Amino acid sequence: MQAPRPRGSARDGAVTSPSVPRFSCAPASAERDEPLVGTATHVRTWLLLEHSGSWGQDALLDARLPDGLGAALKQQAKAYRAKVVLVRCSGARRDPPRLNVFVGDADPHRPRLEHGTVGDLREVLDLDLTTFRSGGSSGLSPHDGPLFCVCTNGRHDACCAELGRPIASALSQSYPDETWEVSHIGGDRFAGNVLVLPEGLYYGRLDPRAALAMASDHLAGELDLDHLRGRSSGSMATQVAEHHLRLQLGATRIRDVSVQRSTTDGSVTEATMTAGGATYVVRVRTVVDPASAARLTCRAQRDSPVPHHEVLSVERA
């Protein structure tokens, strides 16, 4: 079956000739029946900056940000092990006079958001991310959230634009204050992708109807385990361990399972979690088999192997 070809747009979508077949990573990943679980990008600290112009392939370097800001933000992201993304309201073409800024901490026990506005994005370089990472304030105000962040960065990956924009449009109609289009967050081949902050929950292979159901479930304190890729605060193997335990226990509420710690020895990760007043230890082996290599993004020029996670044991401590 030939994969559909994303159309894109002049702003952030891919522009291709209709006569030239183009590889589409999301349908190819679904056709391979590639597991969603354990594919969330490992990030604790998030910085979201409003910018409604074209984002380009590398948003921080290609978007029309103030001179030098993109490079400075990349340095901050590296220093604070943070993920910096650009955001905009669904369909927005122009920036408002005051730009929204969010800082998120996807702490597995106490996730939180802060929010403020700036007249110039260069002001975000003054945020105190060191204090924020240690539990204090960045200098912004507490924000109750949640944020439904839909990846629509088509210049980075065409599937994100084609599959993400209808989701962003649907969510923004029902949840206008909570919904944002965002630049690249990782896992293009699982589009449509939605990141839910502050918890750092990644959802993939969503369509508008599934995204609306996921958002409704989230506001009720529930997880959509069928589309959940993982929680960004944990390693990919830890994400697999948590998901497996939730399925085994039927624990679908966000607070049902709490990851206490995880350690990795070679290819095996041991995650200790609490659920229902009990403690469980889940062991997961991660294997990277060269035979699993495939094109993982629309722009990929070569195949890359896909990590495989195998649950070895679940023990109640």
C-alpha cells in the first residue's frame, strides 16, 4: 500500500512536486506496526516561546528570532538539559504585542508550569532556570495548565504538518486557552503527536477525534494508554516499565502509578514504582538490532535501527 503524501503549506509545510513520490514516515511506521510505547523524548525542563512566523527546519536557528537569540537558547537548552520550542495559537499568522512564555517542569511527582508575557523574546534569557529546576520560581507566575501542545512543524517533517494541523484545529475549538501548535518535539514518525504539559505526557498516532477524547480523559485525570508514547521525565525503558505495569494493574488514572527510581545496568533497566499502596519492580531489557533499521523521518537519508524493549519481569516488593 502506498503511503499518502503530506501536502504541507507555504509557511511550515513541505512543498513537493505532485509527480514525484515522497516517502512519508508516519504511515511507514504504522505499516511496520512499530510500538508507540517507550518513544517519548527524555526531557524534564521545558521552555515554550510564542512565535507565529515560519519556523523552518530548525526552529531556533531558522525562525526570524532576534539576532543571536536562537544560538543563545540552544546553549541554554544544553546547559539546563531543557527542551526549547516555539509555539503559536492554531492558525495564527501574526504575533500579539505581548508574547506568551511558559516554563515547565515534568517532575514525575510534582509537575508544574509557570507563565508570563514579554515584549521582546530576548527577555527570556533572564529567566532563572537554575532555581526553577531546583523547585523554585523562574521569575514567572504559577500556571494551572494543562497545555495541549500539537507538533505542526512541517518544515522539519511533513507528516507533522499534515497530521498535526487538523488536531490543533479541533483541540483549539474545544480548548482554546490550552491548545498550542509547537515546533519539533521528537518522534515525527508517530504523528499526529501531542505533548501534554506539565506532566510531559507524549501521545502519538492521534487523529482529531482521538485527540479530543485524550484531552477529555486528561482533564478527568485519566490516561489514554492506547496512544500514550510515554512520560518525558523517564528514560524510554522506564516508560515501557510504567506502561506495562499500568496495563497489568488496570491503572489508568494519572496518579495511579508513581515511578520512584530507575537504574540501568548494561541493557537492563530496573524501575521501582508504587501503585495502590504496593511497590513493584519492573525489569526491562533494551536491544538495538541492526536488522530493525528503517527510515525514521520524512527527511531521513539513511536507515537507522529502532530500539526494542522487552519486559523481563514484574515483582511485587
